[in-house]
Amino acid sequence: MTEVLRYTAFSADPAGGNPAGVVLDASGLDEAGMLRIAAGLGYSETAFLTPPPEGLGGARGRAFTVRYFSPKAEVPFCGHATVATAVALAERIGPGELVFATPAGTVPVSVTAADGGLRAVLTSVEPYVEEAGPADLAEALAALDWPESDLDPGIPPRIAYAGARHLVLGAATRARLADLAYDFPRLEALMRRLDLTTVQLVHRTGPALFDVRDPFPVGGVVEDPATGAAAAAFGAYARELGLVPAEAVLTLRQGEDMGRPGVLTVELRAGDARVRVGGSAVRIA
């Protein structure tokens, strides 16, 4: 029988952060079996590990192929499930460097002991940022029931990618961010057409501090509590648009409005386009 572990990522508290399923040995599962487990678990994503492809690199026994499934479909990359998986592995084989072959590309992860627990930092694939079309933006706002005046002009709408595509929208006030009641099928239809994984709603609360929320209807859930892939994409976005310096450490707070607070650390390094996203993870009993 396949063992399915349950971890929460971006929190040291099992009641916080974003829960993920982790299957450390999925070699006996086909795609339908993985989807069935993910749907039965009901978390926004579950990660499934199999042996690495030839030439991936990494130390022996510390390199893996990883696939991610939401309750509805496979997704190319999931940050919180990556962090959860890395910590689950580190509890069994020790902290250190890991390498994951994901559908989006190679993702190195470093796990260290911190504050009596374990912390994982993933390095994204090469990111990009592109314009959001006016008609698509109008449809997104209509689905969210946001008037255009509720957008923060200092956080211009863009589509950002660092393993998965996310539409970034800035909320002018914290109250706007807190009030999330959207048209699920309408937003899902737009996201499928644009190949979006989430819509990342952002409110800036300090020079390097942001509150974020991520509607995730394409995954079959209303909202994702802590979204590592979106955090990586947002880091690339923030750097490209000059919201932050080329070398910076950002803090993203997510999940507070859902009662599952989590903290994501986003690191930007000068001369390296990739984005690093880190946080704690802990097993859910």
C-alpha cells in the first residue's frame, strides 16, 4: 500500500502554512493513481517521488524525479509541496543538498536545521514576466468583483513565471485583499485559457514586506494557503519592475485570512535570474 505523508509548509506549526501530501516512493503508481491519491487527500497539491533521470546530477540517494498533482490535475511545479518533500526527506536521510527533476525543470533544494526544526530553500527555474492583456485583466477583475480603482498602481498587473504562471494583481488596501469572494467558474475559465496556476493578489505593507493571497480554482480549491511557486514568480516580477533592488530578501505573509498563517522568504541575488524561496515545514500528525 502506498504511504502518503502529510506535511505543512511555510510554517513550523501544523495548524499553519499550506498542507501537502508527500509520497516518497511513487514507483508503483501511474498518472491515474497519483491523481486519485491527490483527489482523495484534498490538499492543493501532493508530490510524488520516483528515481531521477539519467544525468540529473546531485549526490547519490539525494536526487529524485518529482510530479505534482492537485485534486483536479497535474501541475508543472509546486513550491510548498517541494519544501514539504525536502523536509520529509531530510528527516529520513539528513539535511543537505537535494536535486529535483520537475516538469518545469531542475530545482535544487537546500535543507538546514534551524530553531529546532528544518528549513528548506528551493531555487527556481529561469523566470520571466510578461504583460497581461487589457481584456484578460478586465475579465479577471470582473471575476474577482474588483473595481479597477481597487488596484495598486505601484504594483502593475503582469503574468509572472518561475516554474508556473501566475497573474499578479496589486490590492490598494489591506481591506481589499481581505475581502475575497469571487466567481469560481468564471475565474477558472480565464485561468485555464491563460494557463495560469494561481492569481496572486498582493498588498505591500513595507519596503520588503507583502501580504498575499492566491485563488486556485484550477486546482479545485478556492484558495491556496501558502504558494511557493507564486512567491518565486513574484520575486522575479518585483525585481524586473523595480519594486525592490536586484539583490534583496522579501517576506511574504500568506494564509492569515484563512486562519492558516505562513511566512515565505524570497531571496533575489544580483547576477542570478533565478529566485530562491524558503520556509519551514513540519509533519501533520
